[in-house]
Amino acid sequence: MQTQDRVKVNQIAEAIAASQKYLLSIQNPAGYWWAELESNVTITAETVLLHKIWGTDETRPLHKVEAYLRQEQRQHGGWELYYGDGGELSTSVEAYMALRLLGVPAKDPAMIRAKAFILKRGGISKTRIFTKLHLALIGCYNWRGIPSLPPWIMLLPKAFPVNIYEMSSWARSSTVPLLVVCDRKPVFITNPTINLDELYAEGVDRVRWELPQSGDWTDLFLTLDQGFKWAESLNLVPFREEGIKAAEKWILERQEATGDWGGIIPAMLNSMLALRCLNYDRSDPIVERGLQAIDNFAIETENSYRVQPCVSPVWDTAWAMRALVESGFAPDHPVVVKAGEWLLQKQILDYGDWAVKNRQGKPGAWAFEFDNRFYPDVDDSAVVVMALHLVKLPNEKIKQAAIARAVNWIASMQCKPGGWAAFDLDNDQDWLNSIPYGDLKAMIDPNTADVTARVVEMLGACDLSIDSDNLERSLTYLLREQESEGCWFGRWGVNYIYGTSGVLSALALIDPQRHKLSIERGAAWLLGCQNPDGGWGETCRSYDDPSLKGKGNSTASQTAWALIGLLAAGEATGKFALEAIEQGIGYLVATQKSDGTWFEADFTGTGFPCHFYLKYHLYQQYFPLIALGRYQAVLR
């Protein structure tokens, strides 16, 4: 090896050591890792609205939200859905609403700029349904323009083609409480009382309180909605109170002891709104636990207060463990042993909503959050299994039993097309995305390439097995999902770089010679996306515009994903793209900060494609460490 290469090896070793040191410094004494999960400002704005409705705003440091919202406003006057998107209408309206509720006058310079941004894009009438719903709660929009949600939906049998269990878990846990809210159609008085008449581009006197037409068959739903509204006006809604009681019972049954619902803020906020509509008292233990759970998702600094949409300790811990072991930590190192034992304690042994459609599976999965018994997911469970497989725990029998339970549960969750979804089995009635209420296009949870790849990677990496026919179905599904360019779609990470990295990591471990052509095509696509600086990046806009596949400013996490995919492809085919990989490693080494961390402003996580994005603050830490560790192993 030449001297120049020796220096490079030393640099890599130093980068790995610095990254490992940083991860060790932020491990919680209980054994887990957990960092901020950032989204756009609507989550915080809606939390302000909730506290104003409940009258609990004075007991929270909401005055700090003003500073946060001002900080997040961009020069153009609006607020972003994700970093650098140019501003987004609904996000901006909700931020404006929150600032007004916090007492900021409409004549404030920041509000004047925001108003101009909002009106230029069509004003409130052009916002999404959920923004309008939140405005309707305080009389800033008319309930006539909100889709009706008949409470009798709760009473439809589970075997019926349409029922709440045909919705994705996140849509279900958010929608059931809204059955109560949309039935009651409350208008709450807040302090201060506000109106947002200035945000109607056409003038508030000329607003048409109606649902937008699509000009296709889906307008049939508008006719149905008119029928529902007619029945409501005449008090002819069948089984109205029975549906409300069923929804209330469902909400109460699914509250965790910690107060959480569904592990996500939308479900928690909506459940609290439903309880308010049902006249629960503020001092009721159910309400107090719910408010405390929302507080637990908040991040308060000296001058700022913001709320996360979710928390990711199980996910972060499993990936951090993998990063440390794959970069050189011994499998029995006390740090990873403590983390592994913490993960074992988090395995969910209760039946959740998944069991409605999965009659064969038995509990044994993991969820994303600290507490979420009803909604474990396949992706987390597969990653946890791989993390546990890498470490040696004091009681290996307990570990192996936990892994066996998880694998059996995952196997039982395989969907009919051959892949795996995140939370549910065969949750794929796409027409639900066409109802007026579903304008985020996130009403279902079908199987996806990235989650399927994670399961296949787990099987190969841990030398585990499922029924051979089912494994074959999953591989066929993955090959069928490959795009014409050679890449794969990323449902839960941005975007094709994420999906392609995951599938290459999977195919490289299961009969790679058979899949050699697909692997080579995927690797070739990644190589074609490399930026001149040696890194990789992809904009969230690639979900809206496929011509932007694999295009964007380089980021640490996406560079790491590309490297992980290319290294896997090289291992599988014996053809390492050495120059491109070295340039990618060089990018990671060059952009690492002195404290061992990387920084990226971009959002590289996905909530709902085209509509909601996430920034996992540890993605830019453990994925680069995994890439560096695997490259170091190849060099050796």
C-alpha cells in the first residue's frame, strides 16, 4: 500500500474513532440513544392551538414558540415544508395562526411578509383539509368546507370492505377522534380571540365553503359528502350516538399508561380534541396524562419551544448499535450490551391493531417510540433483530428467543404482493386516498421496497429463515419494483438513494449471483448520481418530480446510504467501484466536524411523500459511521 493510501487509512481510522466517541458521549445512562426528530412548524402550531382550546397555555412556556416560529420564517415571508423548498402555503397559514394566537398583531412586519406570501399562493381557500379543520375549530373557517365524517363508520364490521382498519395505522389513530370532532363541529373561544379574514385572497365575503373538485370520478365523493351534510342538517345521521360512543371507547382503550396515543402527535392532539368535545374535565387523569405525553415530545431551550411529531429511541438505538459494532466495537462491549438489554425490554408482547387483519401472528415486535403497544412496525423490528444479532448479551438464550418471536411476527405480516408494509397487513385500498378527507394521500400502508428490503437483509445478515416460497415471493417483489433506471423508490427515506441502498444491501445477501444484473443496474444508477464533490444527495422534490431522482446537494446521510449500497454491490459481484467509493469516503472525512459529528440542514426522512418530511438528527451520525466501518473492513 502506498504512503498516500496509508494516510487515507489513518484518516478513516481517526474519523471512525471521533464518530464513535461522539455517539458514546450522547448515550443515555439507561442504554439508549435518542435525538431530535424534526419536522415543519405545523406540529408546534397545532400544539399551541390545542393548549389555547384547553386553556392550558399559561402553564406551558408557549411564549417561546413565538421565537421559534420567527426563527423558522424565511426571507420570502413563508415557512417551509422541508429545508429549501421555497415555502409552503398550509405550513405558512398554520404558523401565522399560531403567532396570532400568541398575541402577535397582524401589523407586525413578520406577519405582513407572511400575509403577502400566503395571499400570493391563494390564501386559506387553497390550503389542505387539515389546515382548514384546525382553523374551523376557532371560527376562522366554516365547517361547511370540511368533509363530513359520519360516526357510524366506527360500527362497520371488521370484515366489511370499508372499515377503520383499512386505513393506515397513522390515519386510523388520527381519524377516529376526528369522528367526534367533525360530528360536534365546535367553535372554541380562545384568548386572544382571533380571525384570519385577511388571509382570504378572494375576500372573506366571497369564500365558497366547499370541497375542491377534481373533474374526474372522485367527484362522486363530493356528492356523497353533500348527502352526509344533508343528513346532519336534519339530524338523520343513523347510529350517530352509538358511533360517538364507540369512538370514545376506542380512544380510551388505546391510550398508553404514559398518555400517548399511537406514538405520534397528530393522533395525540386529535384525541385530546375529541375529549374536549366530549366535555372531559381538564383535571381528568386521562386528560392530564394526554397533556403530559404531548409535553414529553417538546424540546425547550433558553429561547425556544418546539414540538416533535414523534420520537425515535428504538430506531436510533438499534442503528447506533449497528454503527458501533460494524466500525470496530467488540460484540460484548459494555456500551452495546447495555443498549441491547434496553432493546430487549422494549419488545412488545401485546396484541395491537395489526392483529385485526393478521389472525395468525403472535406478538414479538418493536415500535419506534418509548411506548406504543398498539403499533409496532416491521422496519424497526427488522433493524432491532440485526442490532441484537451483532452483540453478545449475558443471557443469549433470552436474546435468541426475542429474535425468534420477532422473525415469526414479521413473517406473518407479509402482504399478498410479496412485500412488507410498515405497520399493517394488506392495507392497500388505494381509493381511500381519493376521498376529500385524504388529501395528504396517506390513507393506506401498502408494502414497499424499502421495508421489504429490510426484512430480506435481516434474513441474510442474521442467517435466519422463513418459508422458502414466501422468501421467493419477496425477492420477486423487489425485482418487480426496480425502476427502469435501475433504482428503487424510498417510501420512508429520501428517496431513490435510500430505497436503492436498502435493496442492494438485501439482494447482496440472498443468492447474489442470481440477482447480479439487478444489483449491477442499481449500483450503476448510484454511480451516475454522484456529485462532483464526491458525495450524494437527493431533494425531497423527487417525490413530486421523478426527473429529480438522485439529484440534490450532498448530505452526510445520503452519501452514507449510497456508499452502503455500493459496498454491498461490490461484495456481491466482486466489482467494487473503487474510485467513486473512495471519493464518497473522502467527502465524509472532509465534512466531518472536529467533534466527530456531521451536519446537514436537509430533511432526508419521509413521513408522507410530497406532504410531510422529517429530519432525524442522528441520521447524519450513525449512517456515515456504518459506511466508514464497512469501507474499513473492505480495505482490511
